[in-house]
Amino acid sequence: MFRKVLIANRGEIAVRVMRTLREMGITTVAVYSDADRTSLHVRMADEAEPIGPPPSAESYLRIDRILDAARRHGAEAIHPGYGFLSENADFAAACEDAGLVFIGPSAASIRAMGSKTAARQVAVAAGTPVVPGTSEAITLDEARKFAAEHEYPILLKAVAGGGGKGMRRVDRAADLESSFRNAASEAERAFRNPEIYVEKLIERPRHIEIQVLGDRHGNMVHLGERECSLQRRHQKVVEECPSPLVALHPEMRKAMGEAAIRAARAAGYYNAGTVEFLVDEKRRFYFLEMNTRLQVEHPVTELVTGLDLVRLQVEIALGSRLPFGQEQVGWRGSAIECRIYAEDPYNNFLPYPGKLTRLTRPLGPGVRLDGCVYDGWVVPVEYDPLLAKLAVWAETRDEATRRMIRALREYDVGGIRTNIGFFRQILEDEEFRAARLHTGFIDEFFVRGHPTAAPPELREVAALAASLYASASVSAGKPAGGSAPSRWLQSGREDLLR
Ligand code: MV4
């Protein structure tokens, strides 16, 4: 067993990983930037090491500083969490070179899946279905040829892609040239790689992903699917296990699970990973990409399978064999997760960090909260303002939905804005209840007439509150407005008072 593990991350996932490490009797080492000195992951760790100024490029992305921290504290392994360096092949390789175990897949697997065309080649070789398209970077002329053969609409994608950057839908030949140039220049800016490939566009797809888990001895299982169709600008909003579609067509789980394992095997994959699929309106599924890390939404899989994915990751990294086979994996009930953000759903989801002045957490039957906040904490502006993941479990999807609405009602966060109220609207939505989910759901949800602006009286309340606050500050001898507000807060307020 490892005696000490460093967590190369922050926020809720650092806290989540530490919880399991503590249960395993492993000493935890946190790293933190100057913006995170008071953050929960630092408070919770047994040991902690500063790694630089707030910008992640100077702290959480600094391989050298993180390895130094591991050396200084005598850590034997590093858990990368998600984001930051978690899918950086050079980091995985540098850990191994430094004699540290990277709790994740091999650098070679990360590299193979990092290129979307290389990943397609792996899937094709494995016999996993892919969307009709090219598995190599293409020129504008080749894109023209592809469109002539396969008809519009097509989708241009960045080879180095991810997150929808460098992606362009093209509906007619007249738009191809400008879309191609735009996609390439966006890809160049985002990934310093302008290469583009092309796929036939799938209309109103679902996004369903399969969790896989492999050991370093060639054993691999899948842990079923997660439905992640509810996204906004390529950010997942609500995730579920099981997928309501798969629940209706149970044979899909086996077919997609086996297809995912074939692709992962072909990449020589071990540890936890996720194979993403698009599912079209005829329920045909296509390999999209593979995420070579623990996913944000892993708790819904844990709730339904009863497994601890972080514990399994650590055991696999130690060289242990998977403690069960595919037949022993079972799924019970239904889990839903909402990503609770410090953001303003009434103002284009603008991040809204600031000081938490009030906090009541949801509790009770079937509720799991993976968070990193406490009363009085200031949500830093420098990072993704994810406050917590609220997940619930119940026997059925309908009961889980009601339970989530109940938990959201209990959740009270003061001082900042959150998307908690927005989730209540989504979970009460008829289309959501009927599980008619697809990747255009959130856009259509707003079109169906859900308010995208704060009610007018809220603006008056805010103006009153602001003037009361200003006069209270003046009489207390402080400059009006108190201490310097964050940039996000300021911009949020200005917008509100316009
Ligand atoms: C697609 C697609 C339709 N057809 N590929 C978006 C991010 C990137 N990882 C892949 N994405 C898509 N690829 C074809 N051939 C639609 C999307 C897509 C999407 C996929 C999953 C979840 C949400 C999405 C939102 C918009 C577009």
C-alpha cells in the first residue's frame, strides 16, 4: 500500500480523492496556489505545499513544482484529479521518470487518445463504430470531396480538439471555405495545432458515455453508462446513471460496454477511463472520444454500482488485479447529479465568485454532496467556480428527480449567486421528466419560455440592498463598497444596476 499520496489538484475533486485516501489509511499531501491558501482541500490534507501564484499556468500546471512538492514530502504516488495535468501525457511520463506512480493510465494511452484522429484510428481498429468521417487531418479540398460524397451537413473538428473548440457545423458548400479557415484558426489559438478533420453531422444526438476500468494485467470491465446529454456550451449540467434511454433498451448497455472495452483495450488502457459515444435518433451509437481520467460525473456511477472509483484507481496503480469480473458488476436504482456553480443563470451564466456569507447543505436519505466550500470562504476568481456536485440516489428515476428537487430546496447559499434555482426549473420541466434528452435540450428549454433575465423586482431589491450596504459601510467608517470586490462580482453588479 502507498503510505503517502499527493493530490495534484484543487477544489471538490481534491477533497473527494482525499476522502478515499484517508479511508485507505494513506497520508495526503495537498498542493495549493496563493489563491487557495484558505481552501478546503488544504485544510483537509495531512500536509500541504504551496506551488505558486494564482494563475494555473504558474501553479497547478507546473509539472516541476508539483514533482518538487512530492519529493519534499516523500509522496510515492500522485493523483491528478480531472482537468489541469490529468490528461497531460508529459506529466504522466515525468511522474514515472521521477519514480512516482501516476494514478491513471500510461502516458502512451493518454497520448493516443489526446489526438482525436488517432483515437478514431484506435476505435476503427477495434471494430468500435465511429461516425462516418476521416481519421486523418484533411485539407480544404479533401473536406469538399468528403461533403460531395456524404452530403451536408458536416462537422469540422480540431484534431487536438475537445470542448467543442475548433468545431464548425457546415450546412452548404458556399460556407465550407470560411468555416474551414475559422475552425483551423480557432484550433491553432486553442491548441497551437490548426489541423482539422471532418465527420458527418449527427442531428440532436444524445451523449452517453461508458465508464471502463482496467488493471495492469489485461483485465477490463465496464461500469455501465452515464447520460450526459444535458450540456450548455459543452459544459455538462446534469448527469444520470442509468441513461433513461438505456433503461428502456437494456441491450444497449452490453453493446456499448463491449464496444468501449474493445476501444480501450486497443489503446493498451489501464486504470479508470471513459469512452464517449454519440447516439442518434435511431439509437445507433458512435465512438466520439476517450477521456483518460476520472470524470467529474463519476459519483452517479458510484451510487448505482456501489463502487469507490478512487479506491479502485489507487489499487490498480499499485498493481493489484481487478477484485471482480464483469458478471459481478451490478446496477441498482437511479442517480442524478447537478453541478452547483457560482454563476448567474439570469446573466448568461456569468461566473459569480465572491464570499459565501450563508451556507445550509442538503442532507438526508439518498443525498451525496461532493463540495469544497464552507461558510465564510471566498470563491476565487482564478478557477472554474464549481462549488459542489449534488448527487442523489433512489430506486427509480422519478423518485431520484423528486429527491433532487427536495435537496435543491434545502440548499441555501448566500453572498454569491448560484445555479441552484435553475436546476429546480430543469428538474421540474416536463421534457426532463419524460426523459426526452438530447444535446440541444438546454437551448430548447430556454426557448420554451424559461426566463433568462432576472425578474424586474429583483433589480429594485438589489439596488436597495446596494444602497443600504453602502450607507452602512460609510457609517462604519469604511469606504463605500467595502473591500475591493472581485472582477466578476463587479461586472455582475454593473450589469444588474444598468
Ligand atoms: C458531434 C456532434 C454531432 N455530430 N459529432 C461536441 C464536443 C465534441 N467532443 C464532440 N461534440 C459533438 N460532436 C458529430 N459527428 C455533436 C457534438 C455536440 C455535442 C456532443 C456531446 C455533448 C454535447 C454536444 C453539444 C453540441 C455538439
